[in-house]
Amino acid sequence: MTVTTLDPGTALVVVDLQKGVTGLPTAHPAAEIVARSAELAEAFRAKGLPVVLVRVTSGAPGRTEGPARRLPPQADWAELVSELGRRDDDIVVTKHTWGAFHGTDLDLQLRRRGVTQVVVTGIATTKGVESTARAAHEHGYHVTVVTDAVTDGDADAHRHSVEKIFPALGETGTTEAVLKLLG
């Protein structure tokens, strides 16, 4: 489904565009994801709409079959990239799992501002972005994922999320389509 509308109470949620994550190998150039997310952030701010900048500082402690990641591997790993142009009135969420809702005050921050819809961008499509989109959907928000402003380390997994998962959670669209709806 192509994005059809933005609610008056829409927030942009930018997931894990921080130095450590944007430095990882991705299917699409991280610089392009950052640039599109920054463009959306500026447009949301210009309309007086909330911008949420999410960063991850650790991982859930459970066992997995995949390789364990110990975060952060470097001192500035969780530092948000400067291209996002962080402002004092942006909402900054620090998470410790894949999704931006679990164990944070994100839902409270959004509800206090009358948010009914979230537009999600970031890295990684199948982890932070998908987990955040799923939780937003479960919390009753309208969800839009910006398909050219997300990427993953695994191109096939990224494609699966974009083509199969996100349409089941809400709408999808390009940066250009979202900017057009913002007016």
C-alpha cells in the first residue's frame, strides 16, 4: 500500500542512525538513509511535528543462535550522526533492545503530544525498524515506513520486510511521497 495520508498528529521516528550503526555494512548506502532521514526531519520540524531520534546502547541479554554483539564497541558508538541536525525539542530515546517502545517512555512521549501516526526510518530494517513498527502498530498508531530511508545488512531480509511485513503493519512510501503529503 502506498502512503495515502498523514494524520495531523504524525511524528517521525528515526531509528539507530548513530555512528556505530551507520558504520556497519548495509545493503544500501547508509549515507543515503541518513540524508533522506535528515531531509524528513527538517520537513517535520518545519511543520511543527515531533521528531524522535532513537539510539541503541546495549542489547537484550537473552541467548541467540546468532553471533553475540557486545555494544558499544567504541566510545562514540551510540552518538547520533550530526547530519540529523538534532534540536533541543527533538525527543531522544535510548533503547536497550531492538524496538524503540520496549523499556522506554516513547509511547508516553508520543501520546502527550497527541501523536496518532508514526513515520519510521533508519537502520536496520529487520531489527530496530521492524521491531519499532510492529510495536507502534500494537500500540494503536498508524504506521508508515519510508522504504527508501531504511536499510539492513541483509538485502534479502530487507526486501522481505519491505514487501511482506510493513504492508501488514500499515502503509509504505518513499521519502518523496511523504514530503509531498507534508506539503
